[in-house]
Amino acid sequence: MTRIIFILSYPTYVSVADQAEWLAWNNRDRRMPAILSAMGVEVELWGIGRTPQVVEAAGDAGTRYTVRLFGADNPRRAPREHVSAAMLAAARAVTNALFVVIGTNGGIGYHLYDRLLKPDARRYAVIIGGDYWSRLLPHARMVFPESAVQEQALAHPRFFWRTPIPRTRMLRLPKAIDTDLFHPEVRPIRWDVIAVSRLSRWKSFDEVGALSQRYRVAVAGGGPDAAALAKRYPKIDWLGHVPHRDVPGLLHQSHVYFHAGRRDYFPRAIVEAMACGKPVVGFGARMGDDVIPPDCGLRVDRATFAATTAALLDDPARIATMGAAARQHAVATHGLDSSVAACQVLAGMLR
């Protein structure tokens, strides 16, 4: 086994509509192939894009790796259900690869698992993103959760029909944020609260909507529910889709970051806000102290979010102290090289 192929379980355009913008990102999905390339591993990143494309991307230490995007066979279906027969055929033709599926429950990952990984007993690993459980996990050689809550749920499932995942087959994976791009900067404050989120039914905007009755609130992001949400919460400043490189400039103009979602375990936007020196507020049911350390922000629930957020906004000194701690935590824990240990494990699996 001589090659590692990362497979994006969701199409690139779920996160970013513009393919060129997605290709310019420097997030964990791109950092891990770049790091492995510098380790001497032959590595590729595959996904479904708007148009088929093959790009030679820059790895670390002057190396290169291949990004291979396929077209969807069923583009009229919901994006999470998109699959590619061409990708499946290409994967089947590669007999010397360790596959690493990024995301647990996207249609691409299920398609690959049901038609190749499981029936052909191929070796693979899973990087958890979004929901922590799917049928891919029991047979994965390695699972990379993002948080303590996920690790506990995997090791000790609530439902008897779920196979426990031994902690020896788990390694927690940090977010890998570009902390040079996402950095503190003093700018005039336009908003008290800002959120960055895809505008879909999987998120929750009731809380930021309630806060907008008293505070200046902005939401950056696009999605299928944009028009309905703007009508429902007219006092929110809906900013629409913002290119990733421009998000720090918006975060700089707000006092506090509020995560608009109750279902998420560890959204990347939380760490990006921390890296910009902003206290973060998020729902504590699925996010523990490892996601939002107590000195970096607030873990709330539906009963307490309004009063707790108000108390923070009324205390500029606390905002400054929390923001400084948040920046320090993001740099120490989630920098661009924070996935090196996971890459070393993957490289070791080739032997």
C-alpha cells in the first residue's frame, strides 16, 4: 500500500459555490495532503465539484499533490446525495491506496463504502465532520473525531445496535486554521454579535433573531433558506455569501461571535472567530469545554443564551480578556500544523 487518497464525502459546493474559491482554501482538508506530501507520501484529494478538474496543488516543502474533482451523476438531487460513478470507477482501479473519507454521512462516502470499501474489504479511515456516527465507522481502521463528546459517544454508544469504537482506533483531530489569515485586528465595531453559517434548515437562527431585537446582529453566509430567514428576522443584517478570505474582516467588526446552530459538535467557524480574538457563544449540549474553553467563551442553552450573552456584551473588560484567551487557544491548539500527528498515523498505516 503506497498511496493515500482523501475523499470528500460532500461536494465542494456545499461549503463554497465557487470552485476557484474552494481551490484557494487552506483548511484542514488541504493541509493534511500538503503535510503528507512533504513526508514523502503519494497523496491525492478527490471530490465532486461543479465541473470536473484536475489540479496540481502545492504541498509543504516544495512538494506537490493532486486534487481531482469529478462531476455529479445526479445534480438535481440534494447535494448531500450527489455521487459519481467516475469517481467510484477510479477508486476501484486503485488497488494500492488507503482511502480517507472526510465526513461521515455524505452521499459520496456512502456510495464508496457500499460499492467498494465494504464489499472489497478495502482499508480506509474516516475523519468525522458533522454527525459523528454512520455505518462507515465500525469497519474503519482509524477514526478521527474532533471533540471529547464525540469520543465518548463513539466509545460508549447510547444505542445497543451501534458498534463501540475502541479508543485505540481513535485520534482527536484539531481544526487546522490559518491563524495568520484569521488574526486579531482593531476595527470600528459595526455589530454586537456576528454569526457565520450556511443558511439551511439544519441550523438555528431563532437565537440570533431574538438577540437582534436588542442588539446589532449580522449573519454572513448563503444557502437555500436565505430569503425566508431575511423575511423572518428583518432586524438582522444578512450579509450573504462572503469569500473565506474576507471573513476575518467581518469578525473584526463585532464584539462577540454567536454560533447559529444547536446540532453542531465542532464548527470550524468557532475556531476562526477565536483566532480573530473574539469570545464565542455556542450551545453546550453537544460542545464541551474542549470546544469552547470557559475562558474563551460561553456554553449556553435555549433558556440561558439571552441573559448570558447580554451579560457578556455589557462587560467590555470580560470581552477583551476572553478574546485574548481565545486567540491564544486557537494558535496553540488549531494552527496549520495541528494535524501533523494524524498525518503521521496515516503514513504509518501504509507500512
